Amino acid sequence: MEFKTKLSHTRISAFKARRVADLIRGKRAEEALAALRFMPQKASGIIEKLLKSAVANAEQSETPVPLEDLIVKKITVDEGPTWKRFMFRAQGRVYRIRKRTSHITLVLEDSIDA
């Protein structure tokens, strides 16, 4: 059985979040949580919360699945809308600042089904 969780409009660039997502793809949920807990990147905290939410969904489903039986089947990080801001500079110039966002989708699978 699959358990899907999605987080939209996260204030981190997709490029930075993909670095962390690539490290936990295919791992058991316990291992992924342990790895995320000790990573220094900002994205690790965001993805850790998302993974905990997916695990809670699995434990609260009609047929509860314990944490030990879950595997990170798929995790994708897609680019979201970019917020455009301006920073005023000397001599009447303006520099554009792009604040990037991302959409993160996480799919957990029961290891018994795999």
C-alpha cells in the first residue's frame, strides 16, 4: 500500500532540496529519518517534517503499517512559482531578486508489498 504526502510552495529552491531528497530515496523510513536528523542543510528539516507526516498517515490508515515496514519509494522535488523582488542599488539602478519555491512529493510504500 502506498502513502502519499505533498508539500507545496516551500520556500527553498528545488536545486537545494533535490540534494537532500536524492540521499533518502529508496531507504527505509527509519534510516531516512535518522539521516535527515543529522544533515546540516535547511532542506533536511523540511523533508524530515514531511516524512514524519507520511509515517503518521501510514500509522493512522485503515490497515496500520508500523514505521519499521515503510520504505521511501519515491520523492520528487519540482520547481514552484518564483517570487520576484527588487533591491535598489546606487545611481538609480535596480537588481532583481528571485525567491524560489518548490513542491515536494513523498511516497512511502509498505515493504511487504514491495
